[in-house]
Amino acid sequence: MAYSFEYPKNIAYIQKNQRDTAWFDVVYPTYNARIYFSYKQINNNFQEIAEDSRNFVYKHAFKADAIIENPYEDSDKNVYGMLYEIKGNTASSVQFLVTDSTQHFLRGALYFNNHPNKDSLAPVISYISEDIRHMIETLRWE
């Protein structure tokens, strides 16, 4: 892989995609949740990849009560990103992207394998959101 990050190995595991090595999931079996990850190599197409990622987030806007954008920057590690909090009864409540803007682009989206219910899922979403923040903060490009 072109990157590494820390994730909570005590409650989650990585499941690789057999068909596409650029795709994998961080699975939370106890919470019936997974973070779908996809990685793209940037080849003079950063704007296109970034816009596709943003459009994917905003496809949830019709069901969302709000979409909150939280920028992230760590210039020492060359990691820049955006964490999206999607409020309401949406299929995905947290999505994010991280990039170095020249070679690497990694995006993720949190989904639950059940019908969305913002009230009952709120504590779990909050918990996994903190894990996602930690994954972003510990990301290193190889």
C-alpha cells in the first residue's frame, strides 16, 4: 500500500477486496458497520477525483438535515483532507478524503448494515467518527 494509518484493532479489522487491491474495508462487527475505503493514484487528475468524491458526499443531501465540512491539514506529513459529517437519516453519516494533492488520494465512507436511524445510531456514529479522525491524523504516505 502507498499509505498506512492506525485503526482500533481491538474492535475492528481490515477486509481486503479480492477484485480490486485499491479497495478495502475497516469492519466493526459489533456495530454492524464498515468504513469503505478506496485509493486512487493521482495522474494529473486531482481536480476530477476531488470533485467526484465531493459529488458522492452530496448525493446524500436530499435526505440530510445538514452536511458539515471539517477541513484537515498537516503540512509536515503532507496530509490534507476533509471530514464530512452528514446529519440525519442518511445511508452514510461520515465520509472523508485525504490526499497529498500530487500522488495519493484516499477516501472513506461509513455505512451501517441496517436501516438508518439517527437517534439510535448517534452514539456509535460519534464513537466511530473519533476513530476516523484518528485514522486521518495517523495517516502516513509511503
